[in-house]
Amino acid sequence: MIKILVDAMGGDYAPAATVEGALGALEKDKDVKIVFTGRKDEIERELKKREYDDWRVEIVDCPDVIDNNETPTEAIRRRDTSLMTAFHLLKNEDEMCALVTAGSTGATIAGGQIVLGRIKGVKRAALCPGIPNSRGGMTLLCDCGANTECKPQMLCQFAALASAYAKVGFGIENPKVGLLNNGTEEHKGDDLRRETYALLKGAKGIEFIGNVEGRDIMLGECDVVVADGFTGNIALKSIEGCGKLVLNTLKTELSATFKSKLGYLFIKNSIKNMREKLDFDKAGGALLLGLKKVVVKTHGSSKPQTVANSVLNAAKIYRGGLIEEVEKQLAEMGAIGEE
């Protein structure tokens, strides 16, 4: 059995969404146990509303919850919160395999790096979500917000971390890696991008295909797109906003007139298929790559299905040996550049 910690109090709809989502994952993966951290009475209230195998669910009572307005340094000092309790359990108990949280991003990153710790040799942990692409799969964007200021060596490591994830999580044997830039030519970009390009071009174990532009995240041939956290976060939020705009506009236009409503009846299956293909949540949140164990950070506004997918994804990549693959990828790459 795989034990996965779920921060029951993390997110806008906690604990209802986190409990429902985690129980949904139990129905689909019979080899998973859930360990909820949070206010026991509130979690039990949600559990009573649903049927589940009670021997596959544990609760660790935590009286406090991290507020999104708290700074990460303040948050990690409070060990009795649902998120920090989960991190300490993940660090200290070998049977705990992964953590899923929809809580504070800053506290998750700080807790992951300071409490749990990074894999030996990893300079910084990086957030890596999957973004739907035109090929029917996912493009991994690494980093998307954990590190706003980066060195070229860090970006090269992000390429290695995300390549390992692509292999374990999506079965891609030789992931193609692109560097997010303001043009595809080798000379484009600032010093950071140009220096990173030179390092990735000669990096062992990385299938580097050169610079890519923002549109290539969804329309190009890359499996992995590397960026600093500042640029990557803007790209991610822009893509999310564009997707919502398209779907909302489509909904408005198809309900505007009697003819459009009638036409919808003939294309509703196609619309449904399109929504499923463009669903960011099917990858189940972003991995915080580079840590000693699997950590999945979902949106604060995550609904039950997103939480369920996050738990299932955490179990999948744990079984696939993500940490071992990262260590292998870093060893193959070797030392990159000068500090």
C-alpha cells in the first residue's frame, strides 16, 4: 500500500473538496491509503457524508491552518499547521510516499526545500505543471513560479528535473527540451537565456532542440519547456486566461440565439471533447521537482476532481521512481558550468 498525505485544510474549498477528491482517488486506485492532516472534527464531518474503506483513511489532527497572507518564513515556523505537519511526517516517516496540497504556494515551496529537503546536488526546487498541447498530450513547463531569479546552471537543472518527470509520468523516452525565449534564433534573449542556451546545447542526457516561443508551449514539438519562475508564471497564467476566454466566449455565443442553441445540439459532443483536451486539471497539479519525495501542489481553487487527479498522479510517479530518475538524470548531465 502507498500512503499519500493530503493537506485537508489547504485550498479555497477545504476540507470538503480535499476530502471528496481524495476519496475519489481511493475508488480508482485500490493500492493507495490517504493520511489527512487537518482539523479532525471538520474532516470527520466530511467523511460521514460519504462511503469509503475506513481502513484506508487516517487522520492526523492539526489545530491550525496557514493563511495565504502569511510569509513563507512565518509559515514554516508553525509546526502545528496542517501543511507543516504533513511535511514533517513526509520527512520523518519512510512509509509516507507523497504529499498533495492546495494550500499556500510560498509555504509549500519553503516547506519542501527547508523541511523536507532537496535531492543531493539540486540547486533549487522547481514547480512543473503539465499544459495540454495540440498533440493530445502534455507539455511540462519548468519553472512556473518557485524561482523568480535564476542562474543558467539552475535552468539547466530544471531541464533535467522535468525530463525525468516526462519519462516517469508520461512515458516519453527521450523528452525534447526547449528554452522559453523571445525568438527561436540562438542569439536571441538576455544574458541569462544566451548563457543557458550554450550550456544546454552541450549538456549530456538532455535532448535540447533550442529556443522556443510562448505559442510553442501548446503548439510546438517540445515535451519540456524551461523558464525562470517569473517568465514561466506569466506564460502559464496567460495560457490559462486564454483558455477560459475561449470557452466562455464559445458558451456565450452558443446560447445567444435560438439558431445557435439549436446548432449546439449538433456539436455538443465536440465541445465536450474540446473541454476535456484543454483541461489543465487532468495532470493533477504541478509537481515541486527536486525534493527528496514527491510533492504535488494544486491550485488553491481546486475542485474534488483536481484533488483526485493529483493524488492519482502522485501515486503514479512514486511507483515510477521519480526520485531515482532525477538522480540518474543529474548524474548523466554531470557538473554544469561554473557557480
